[in-house]
Amino acid sequence: MDTGDTAWILASSALVLLMTPGLAFFYGGMVRSKTVLNMMMMSFMALAIVPVLWVLYGYSFAFSPDGNGLLGGFKRLGLDNIGVDTAYGTIPEYVFVAFQLMFAIITVALISGAIADRAKYGAWALFTAIWVTVVYFPVAHWVFDFGDNGGWIATKLEALDFAGGTAVHINAGAAGLALALVLGKRVGWKRDPMRPHNLPFVLLGAGLLWFGWFGFNAGSAVGANGLAGLAFVNTAVATAAAMGGWMLVEVVRDNKATSLGGASGAVAGLVAITPACGALSPFGSIILGVIAGALCALAVGLKYRFGFDDSLDVVGVHLVGGLVGTLLIGFLATGDVGLFYGGDLSQLGKQAVAAFAVLGYSFVLTYIIGKLIDVTIGFRLSEEDEITGIDQVEHLETAYDYAGSATGGSSILKEL
């Protein structure tokens, strides 16, 4: 085992963990003030549930060596048969366990943005536990397990997904679409403005996501090496280019570039470069970023055309961005792989099969899970509770104590 590789993957694991609180700020700033705490707590619920399930059986279902192309096995239940000297490549297996855990956490947290303002917190907790078990753990095996009994996408199809464009972003985006359809539209959707209540939160969240994403992508090299360096550079330039591409669409369409658009464009670039960061050149990453930023900026309007209430644009950013990044590998990958470099379309076909297989699996299973929860314990708040505000109803808290501030100010004036 290599100490440099081990240190880098440990650091990368911490960076990826930071992405989930970053996502909480990103999503929390985008909702109205009466729902910000619930929105942030949905991300923190993933932090509470997923690590426990990952240790009990999730890692085994994804990476146990006794599995098959569809699911890992049972030799790693409870992290059994792993010791401090057990290696995964050049790093301890416990370090790989920790790194992959962080991917599982943020994937389910991403879904929450599609159902902001209207989901019962207990139902979300139940959904989190079921979804990672039935959807994420098998898909992680398909995409990330390159062992002798590894996943069918990784070892049989040989589609390229360096850090989770399919397993994380297409997976979460398709699930977000399914849940948005199950829960229906928010009260006042299209009629009320529903503007972001705190844009500085949005920018802070985007910045934390960008920072943590270097661990997400460069850490997926599973070593401190040149491939990690390439992924790091590609992540930086694709994100910058996507931010510019999104704001360019805003300028052409609205004559103004917005802070929300800039933050969303950066996230769209991070999403798109995730599967491709190990296969593209830095120049190709810039091209990918511009395309992804522009297309995602246009895609967020699809919900109004097709009538589904994806509250915080999980579909427009993560599903569309994941598809763009996964499919453009077939055009922009270096060597003999991409169409523009090697003149071969076969890789594009592999990318499409992987992308749409994960999309279909996630959408169908998520819709079924969401419906079952809805008809049993109920997934959606009542209309009255939604209007009152989910923070007060579900948590007995508010993010901003306006009454307390006013009273405090009056007392100070009286004292003066």
C-alpha cells in the first residue's frame, strides 16, 4: 500500500463529505424562508441514515467480491473480512469504503431538491433508506466495481464513467423527476413567484460544492497520480466554462446575467465533467463545459413546458448535465475512443446504453417506491401545512426570528 495514495483518498473523502452540507446551503438558499430549515435538513438526513446502512450492507451490495454483474455479494456485510491491512489497490480497503460512502450520501441528498417545500420529513427519511438500498447500491455496483465479479456497465459494457455521471447524477436526476410526479405541484406553482430567499447561501453552497468536487473527481483516480491531476484540471476548467455558458444564455435571453444563473451554471459544469474528467483533454473539457452550461440553462425551463414541478431544477441540472457529460465522452474522449479523435462511434453507443439503463432503472423504481410510501404513510404535506410553512409544521422551528429581532430592537431603544 502507498502512503501518498492513502493520504490523498482520505483527504478526498473529507472533501466529498463537505459537498453534502454545501448542497444544503445551495438548496436552502433557493427555497423560500419558511422552508429553508427543512430543505437543509433533508440533506442532513442523508448524512444520518446512509453511513449506517453502508456499513451494515451497502458496501457489500456494491463491492463485495462474491457478486455478479447486477449486484455485489455478502462477504462484506457489516464490513466483515476487512482488516486494517486489507488492501484495495494501493490503499487500505477501509479508505475505499469511506470514499465510496460519501458518494452514496450526496446522491440521495441531490434528489431532495426536486420535492422541496412539500414532503413530510418522516416520509423522506423512509424514502432515503429504501432508495439507497434498492436503487443506489446496485447501480454503484454496476458502475464502480471493476473487480472480477464487477458490475456489468464497468466490466461488460465498458462504458466510461470516471466519477459517477451515471451512478450519481443521472440516477438522482431520474429519481427527482419520478418523485416530482408522485408528489405533484406545490401550492401556487406558476402563480406565486417562489423566488430564492437567500442568494448568498446559494453562492456559498456552490462554492463549497466546487471545492469538494475536486475530491469527488480527482479522488476517483484512487491514487495521487497524473490521472488525478488531469481530473483536477478538467474539473476546474469545465466548471468555469459552464458558468460562462449558462450566463451567456441569460444575457442573450434576458439581457442580464444573474448570481443564481452563475451558481447553477457552475454546478451544471461540475455535473457534466464528472463522468468525463479522466477521458478528456483540458481543451475538450472547456468545450464540454460550455455546451453543458448552455443546455442546462435551457433545460430548466422544460418543467414549465411539460408541467412537472421540479422545485430546484434537479432534472435540468443533474439529469440533463449527467446525460450531456456521459454522451459527449463518445465525441470528445482522447485516444482511439472518441469520435473526434479516433473516428469510432462504438463508444458513444456504450455511453448511451449505460446512461439510459440507469435512467430507466432509477425512474421506474423511484416511482414505485414513492407511490408505495404515499399510499401507506403519506408522502406529501397537507395544503394547509404547506401554506403555513414546512419548517414550523415539521420541525417546530423557523430559520429567522423576525418577531424576536423586532422585540429586541425595541428593548434596546427603550434602554437608550
